[in-house]
Amino acid sequence: MIPLPEHLRLRLAAEPDRVVLPVDVGAGQEALVAWARARGLTVTREPPVSELRWLWWPRRRADLMTWAAQTDSSLPLLVLSGTDTRYTEQEWRAAVRGAPAWAASTFALSRGWPAALPLALALAESHASDREEWYRHPLAGALLAPLLPPGPLLAAYRALALTPLVTPQVAAALHVSWETVEVLADRGWLWAVPGGWELPGVLRRHLCPLPDPQVARPVAALLHQAGFTAAALTLLREAGAWDEHLTLLAQELRVGSGPEVLRATLRALPPYWREQPAALYLAGLLARASGDLERAEALYSRALPVLPPALQPLAANARGVVRAVRGDAAGALEDFGEASRVGGLTGGEAAHNRATLLVQLGRHADAEQSLDGAIAAFREAGDLRREARSLETLGSLQFGRGLLQEALVPYEQVLRLLQEDHPEETALTHVNLAEVRTLLGEEEQARAHLERAQALTERFELTHVTGWITRVRALLALHAGLPQVARDLLEAVPSADRSLQAETQLLLARACRELGEAEAARAALAEARALGLRADLEAALQGADDVGEVIEAARQEEARLELATALLHRAEPQDLEEALDLIRTHGYRALLRSPAAHRLVTHAQDDATRALFPLVLRVLGPLRVTQAGRVWRSADFPTRKSAALLVALALSGRSQPREQLAERFWPDAKNPLASLQTAVYHLRSTFGVNLIRSARGRLTLTFPVHSDLADLQEALAARDPDRIAALIRQETTPPAVLPDLAAELHEECELAERLLHDALRVYADAQPEGSLERRDALRNLIAADPLNIEARTHLVDWHLGQGDTESAQQERARMQDILRELDLG
């Protein structure tokens, strides 16, 4: 008796007391029965009725289902399937020792089926394998006969032996009722496989060694139509239906199948069929997979005129790819155009390939049209992955042309299609969206996309995506005016991916340039020169290349973002007008925060344009004013009162009377209005543009204002603790309000401090009871308002809740001291 497979012996080593054998025919049940008897288990063919130690060999699958429904499921039980009893290829080869070719061929058909091993061993020893197909040997009839169904079922079983896969449609085509199929399956003569049932391979070939081609062809068509192409190919090959077999192979195989698969496929064909047009096409695939592009093109060209119409688009598309690689753009476009007309998957692939070539040729509008055709073809064919790929390519095309808002649409469609079923593609699309949002100046949305990409990366261990995420984080840091942070991030990015390395080095060159490290910037740029126009632009910004040439190249490539950046850098009057128009048209808000953006402010002659250059005030902490990429702090103003005048107008949000402002800030001056006018002049000199206009005795800021105080007020109204925390920058102590202008802006500081206290209270109330965040928030609230008895009471309660009575007593003592001082004790 042959031994049990190793993986099965390992499972039995646990010495289970209750074992259910598979119903599948020839699954080595006899060896398992011998194992059970040696261990003293009761062997039964009937459903067991006791809880004693037993091995049950069911007669039908239905018996097992019925028994399981009536049995205590908590009992330890080992239920084996037919797959559990099969030998691995290594075990099979070890058993059929001394005949490796024989072992390989017999395993390929048997797939480790235990009942086939004695036959393979016997024929190997008798050298019968040299004479005839082993499943047709007389010994096969003797050894396999006991495994066949009884007479009434044998005719149906023999009919089903024609097909590698039994489905309802196939059974009907073979004139076998589905009820009969279910009986055969229930009693183990058919095995469950994805999509239907199958006979053991050796039994199938033994019963039907020479399938009738006339019967096999329609059955193979049914299998292929149902998506079981591998089974259809097997059936056509076994039936010798070489014409249909070859056509189907040509439809299914691609260069990506690999040279070994393609070579084995051609080798399996009879010599006559290797010379047929479809085989020439396959030979072309093999030549291309082997790197022989000239031979591949020649084979495709020989095959194309005589191929069946169904295969001609495939060959045209394949030849187009080879021609494109070999530099024959005109020929490639002709092939792709011809193939794309058929639609479907082949037409979609050809349209996608055509678009890729058109992008390389700079014909972006034509490329976009081809991508639209590819997307439509893949959508109609229901191929989500390819539709998403073409959408991703369209997004990249729009991004490269500087059409950032347009690029958002295909990228977001990709996310809807993938729905995170494909985590790597989803994560990278989030990264792409984050980069687009960053360049549009929408940092909050960019960070949200990066967080989703990071979550997918951690969940599915997509370590190679981490570098792309880090690169966009560095881009955000650069746009926030933090080049050192960007440099630190970029220097930590791994360099295994050449594309990522080039993109990282290009961004690192920019960070080093903004840090004033010219040599490091040049060294980083040298690693990114393969990126073409974008690298040329960085070289021009570093002063190494002619910015005029970059501008002309950007016009030719329709690279609008690079064009706007270069124009802003050259800064001739007409350049600035054009750059501003590009920024307004395409939403390049990030450029408005670059160091060169201040050159555009003087061109803001109307309210709509001035809205692009808001004054951004930070007053929760030392004063900081930002506009068009430049930053001013209190020390950068000619006088403290000129700074205070600007802040007062900005925070008020409305025009104010000249006389009132003059008396407020210069009450002791001989001529307060003259002092006010001097301050307005100082502000104009400082900012390089007229910030304040005067009309009808009132002063108004000419640019809109964004302030952290207004943001805090909105967050407080919305009771949004996360936004409040970000604004008040929770640290060891809360921020002071304008400490550098407190004397000049007493009213504004008092209002801001009340708002800040309210925000601190809302934030503290939102923290979970017993959390460290709540303790720290209460401490910050007390630091901002030492007389806040309610906050001190809550802090005492927090310490008591933690069992820290000593700290609670200390806080209570401080509170009592304050109450006594206030005469409230």
C-alpha cells in the first residue's frame, strides 16, 4: 500500500479521535482506513451515532451534510477533502524515482490523485510509458475499473469525460441531465472545482482518450464564453481541433505571458500548425518577449494579411507596439488606429497605446481623444482595471499639461472604480490627488489624501508607496515655506525606485536652492536631469540654463505650470501679465505663495485679482503677516504703530474713520492725521504696494484678510475641537495674543484673549474624562486664566479620578487661596 502524503500525515499526527474521509473517488481512503484500524478507531460507512473514537467513510456528500446538521458542532472533528489526500509534485516525483520525465507527465494529468500512483509506478517499471499513452494501457482498465460508476450512470459519466469542466450548459450540450450530474457528484465520481465539477484527469482521459472534434468544438465554445478559457484550450488540444485551439491561443496569450510559456505553446503544436498565420503571430510574441524586435515585426507583418479577421486587430496592435519602440512613429500610429476601430478590449488597448505614443510626440489633444476612446472601450467591456489605468494616464496627461483642475476628474474616477479593492493603485492615486491639490493650494485636502494613502500603505504593507507619500509631504513643506523640513524628508526617501529617485532629487534641488545651498542644489539636480523640461526649469531657476529657452520649450510642450513658473522667474512686464493670467485660469494658487509671487502684486488692479493675494495674519502668538510668499514680523515694520494700524484695520474687517484711527494711535502728536499718513506711506514702502486706500474720510485695506483669529471664531462657533487644537497649537502653555503689540492693540488683544479662553474651554470639555489630553487642556486653560475656578475644580476631579489624592489636594489648596484673595472663600 502506498504511503499517505506528508502534509496529511502531519495532520493525523495530532491523533484525532473523529475523522471524516472524503467522498471523492480514489482519494486514498483505503490507506486512511488502515491508519484508523491501527490506532483502534472504529471504521464505518454509515453516519456515526456515538461520541466514541471513529473514522467515517461517507457513501454520499449528502450524508455528511445531513449528519453535520444534526450533530454537536463543538466536538473535535477532522473532516478531510479530496484535495487533502493528493500528493505534491515533489512527493510524486520521489515516488516515481528514476523516471523524471515520466513522473512529470503523469503528475501533470493526475495532479497527485492517489488512485493514479499505482498505475504510474507499474507502467514506469514495465517501460510501457515508451510505447503508448498511459491512460490507454490495458493495465489502466484493470486498475481504474473499480472506480467507475455502475452501469446506469456509466454512460453519462463517459459522456461527461469529454470535458475538463462540467457546468450546467456543458452537461446539457452533452445530453446529460443536471440531476444525473448531481448524483455523480454526490457519490464522489465528480469533484468540486471553481465553476462546476470535474472528473479525475486520468479517469477522464481513460474514458475519452480521443474526443470527437465535432462534439468538442461547441463545448469548448461554451467553456470559453463562460470564462473558462484554460479548460476550453485543454479540450480543443485533446480533440485535435488545432485551428480553433490556435485561434483561441492567439486571442489569450500576450508578450507578458513570458518566453517560456510562449515557447512551450508553440512546441506543443504539430509541425503543420506552427506555420499557420496564428502561429506566426504567436512566434512574433515570442520574438518580442525575447528582445528580437526586428524579427517580431517581420513575423507580425507576414501574419497580418492572412490572419482571420478576429485576430487582425491583435496583430496590428502588437506590431504597432514594436514599431513605436523601434522609432517608426508613423507606422505605429497607423497600426494603433486600425486596431482601435474594432472596440472591445483589443480596441481599448490599441487606443491606449496610441495615446501613449501621441503624448511622446507632443500631440496632447489627440492623445486625450484616444484615451477617451480607450476608457469608453474598457468601460463597455467591463474591465475596471484597464479603465482605471487609462483614467490614470489621462490624469497624468492633464497634470503634465498643467491642467490641474481637469486632472482631478479622472483621478477621482479611478478611486470610485477601484474602491480600495486594489490597494496599491488606490494608494498611488491618493498620492497623485494629493500632489494636484498641493499645487492648487488646497493643502488641507492634500493632507487628507496623504492620510488615506498612508493608511492603505500600513494596512497592506505597501512599503514602496511610502517614498511617494514622503515626497508629497516634502512638497507641502516647501509650499509652507519650510525648505529645511522638506530637505530632511527627502533625504530619508529610499532610492531603489529610479523614477522616485529622480522625482525626489528634483524636489531636493529646489529645497536646497531655497536654503541658499547652491552646490547641494546642483548635485541633486544632476540626478534628476532625465525628467526633461521640469529639470531644465530647475536649472534655469538655479541660474545654470537660459530661462528663455525653458519658456519656449514649455510653450511647445503645452506645459502651462512650468510656463507660468518660468515667466514669473524672468519677470519682464509682459511675462508677469501672462503668468498672472495662467495662474487665474488654471488655479495655480501655490505659485502665489512662492518667493517670486510678490512681483505679481503690483499687477493686481481690481478686486478680483487682489483676492488672489490676501494678507494672512497670525495674531495668536507674535505677529506674522504673509502675502504672496513673503513674511513680515513686528521687527520688519518701520514702527510698531504702523504694524498696529495694519492689524487694527485687518481685524476690524471694515473701513474706519481716519480721524478716529489718528487719535487712537497718535493722541499726543501735533498733527495726528499727518502721523497716520506717514504710517500709511511706511506700509506702502514695506509691502511694495498700496495696502490702504482712503475715501470719504475712511481708511480701507485694499486686499482681503485671512486671520487665525477669524478661523478660531469659526471653529468655536462650529464647536470643532480638532480645528481649535490646530489653531491654538496645544503645547505646554497656550499662545499669547500679540505679545509684541499688546500696548498698541489693547482692545484687539482683550477680545482675542476672551475668544482664546472660550476656545480652550471648548477644547478641554471635548476631551475624554480621565485622558491625559483633558488634564493638559485644563492646565492650559488655567494658565490662560488663573482665576478660572471651574477649570481648577475639573482638574481636582481629574486627579481624584486617577487616584492621585496628593495632586488633587495641591490643586484644591491653590483654588482655596484664590477664593480667599477674591474674598469668595
